[in-house]
Amino acid sequence: MPSPAEETRIAVIGIVVENPDSVEALNDILHEYRTFIIGRMGIPYRQKQLSIISIAIDAPQPVISALSGKIGKLPGVSSKTAYSGVKS
């Protein structure tokens, strides 16, 4: 857990879930990082049988990297992270 004085970054993680079997593991990971998550939006795209999720997060750089890495290791799940220039 980061100290209160540790610098944080604002980021958005875009996630595409093509394997429905990975949804439970993804939700477990997001629950683990819930204290850093500002908001989450999920869009089921039924015509293409996939889900699109965006996660807004405010966390230290190592925490964001760890979260993104765990998500990227899930089968049938891809993610990209975009960072704000704002640091707090």
C-alpha cells in the first residue's frame, strides 16, 4: 500500500474482453485494486460477442503498471493504458 505522500498518476485503462471465461478473474483483479479506481464503465457489444471496459484510476505508477500487467495476462483480454499529465 502506498504512503499518503507518494505521488500518484491519473490514468485510463481501456480493456477489451473477447473471452467470457476471463470475466470473473478480471472482476477479482479490479476488486483487488478498488481503492484506487475512480470509476468504471462497461459496454457489452453483443453483436461482436465482446465487452469494452474503461477504468479511471488514481494511483502510484507501480500500482497502475501492476494492475495493467495482471489484466494483460488474462486469456482473451487486451488492455492499453493512457496517462494524464497530472500528478498529485
